[in-house]
Amino acid sequence: MKRLVSIFTALMVVFGAFTITVSAVETSAKAAVVICGDTGEVLYSKNSEQQLPMASTTKIMTGLLLCEYGNLDREITVTAEMVRVEGSSMGLLAGDKVTLHDLLYGLMLASGNDAANTIAIVMAGSIPDFAELMNRKAAEIGLKNTHFVTPSGLDDDNHYTTAYDLAMLAKYAMQNEAFAQAVSSKSATLYYGNPPYRRTLTNHNKLLKSIDGCVGVKTGFTKKSGRCLVSAVRRDGKYVIAVTLNAPNDWQDHKNMLEYGLSKIIQTEILPQKSEYKIPVISGVDDNLTVKVEPFLLNSAESEGFSCEVYLPAFVFAPIKKGEVIGKAVYKQNGEILIERQITADSEIKLYTPNKKNNKSIFDIFLHIAQFVLGD
């Protein structure tokens, strides 16, 4: 009997170990990470703080700066200096006329190094000056192990990042609507040249066609960096971002990592103690204003430690417009603020105006105010 128990225990250990092995993510990458796109929580990590070259995933920063620069309809004329660069190209020639919008798509879809250099010179006047903008933005976002030298990602010993920093950069950039729209496009029809003529560019990111809910982000490759990839998926209300640096099998790595990340996210509703509050109204045609506090749906790897704090005034003065901000709800996790949401008036309350049909006096209004200030 003891022998049977020992055999059974051994089998349980073997099969238990097997289960753990197959459920974990394995990647070909030198460094990798998966984060929750909403909160930035790390769901999977492999050497994610190691500084490595990142090739054309650099263009996430270049594209972000262009989108924040704005005026994407502006047309510029390409110079010889702008296209004096090796590697991948959107096909720009000196003398071409092109809009900043088309440069963005040539940068993010075709991974054009010519587009990257053109953007840098248009925005900053030179490549070194644009690199200063890139590094300044990196510091603003909080990327502590990243340094940029080129707008395209061509190799340089001082041009590096980490998988984690790159994921956080992508998280930040994807909040920009113009950027997110570009990187989620499978293809784009553009007009540029001398004179401009129609071109169609196809996105190098194959995951857009092979993974349900894929919304970006950027590919990259040089001999020094190896294959680099940043991807993002939104599915069933969940949002994950994956990064691999120097990954020979990056397409399959990302399929595995993204599915793993989605499986780790728990959707939790953070509920206020009350969903409705009545606030006394001074000098209004109605005595009370009803406001609603909505629950907040959070995607997180954790399911505990959440709270909602509601801040509302003791009373309000009429008139009140529909949609007017009355207070705020603060949603927290373990005491740290996740997000703040405004609480607004659902209806209009007009100012009370005494007339013959309503004998409510000014004395009554002041008495009403006094009751709220001093108490009943």
C-alpha cells in the first residue's frame, strides 16, 4: 500500500510539474515582457530590464513625437539630406512633396528610414537635435533605461532600450488617437512624389492579420539587434502589450505571449458604496439634485484591494446645467489612485423666481440656506 501511495505521489509531482511547464510562456527572445495595457502591470517578464538595441521599434517614439507635433495635413518638400540614409524606405526622393500624415504612415507601415530622417529634420532641424527631443520625451514618460541617437533605429552603441521601457512607451503612444490609428492599419493609400501620385503601403506587422484583436504596434530588425517586435491586442474588453528583443521566432512568441497575457487579466468592477446621491439645492425650483456614480471596470492581474471614494458638496446653488461637474469619484487600488472620474448633473435645475402663484419668500430661501449651514 505504501508503495502504491509513493507511486501515486510521484505521478502527481510529475504531472503537476508538466502542467506548470506548459502553462508558462517560453520565448526565443533575449528579452521579453507582457504588460496590461490599461495599468502597466507586468504579466510576464524575461530579462525585461536588460539594455539592448531595438532597431525600428525606435520609430514608436519618432511617430509619437510627430503625432504630438500635430498639423499632419502640412505638406513639405523632401531634400537630399532627408533621404540620405540606408535601410528600409517608403520610397522618398529629393524634390518629392509629401504630407506629415503620409510620412507617419510611411514610417509606421513601411518602416521607412527615409520617413524617420525627414520627420526629424522637419521637426528639429537635424538628427542630433531630434534625438534630444526623443530623450526628453523618454524622461517625461519615465523610461529610465532608454537612450536614443537616431530616429530610425539604425545601430549605435548609445542607442538602446529595455523590453519593459519599450512596452511602457507603446502604452503611452497608443493613447494618441492618430498614432493608434496608423499602427493598426493593415495598409494605406498615400499620395506623394513630384508631382504626388497614388501609392499603397502594406504594414510589415503580420500579426494584424493573424491575431484576433491585434491593434499594432511595430516591427524591427538589424543584424546587431536581431528581430524586435512590439504588439498589442484588445479583445473582450482586455488590453495587453507584448515586446520581444532579439527573438528569432518572434511571430510565434507574440502569439503565445499575447494569449498568456489575456488569460492573466481579471476584469473587476470597482463599485462605489452608493450608486445614487441626493444633494440639497439652494434657491432652486427643485429641492434636491440626484447624481449617479458609475462603477469602473478595471483590467488587472489582481482582484483585491480596490475602493471608490466619492467627493460631493454638502449642497449646491441653483441654477444647475445638465452635465455640470458636481464632484468626482476616485478609484483606488491598495490606496493608490487608478483613475478619477467626474460626477455630473443628470438634469437641469433652474433658479427659483418668486411670483404670485408661488408665495415662497426670500426669507424662506435664506432660512433654507441657514438650515444647511447651521443644521436643523
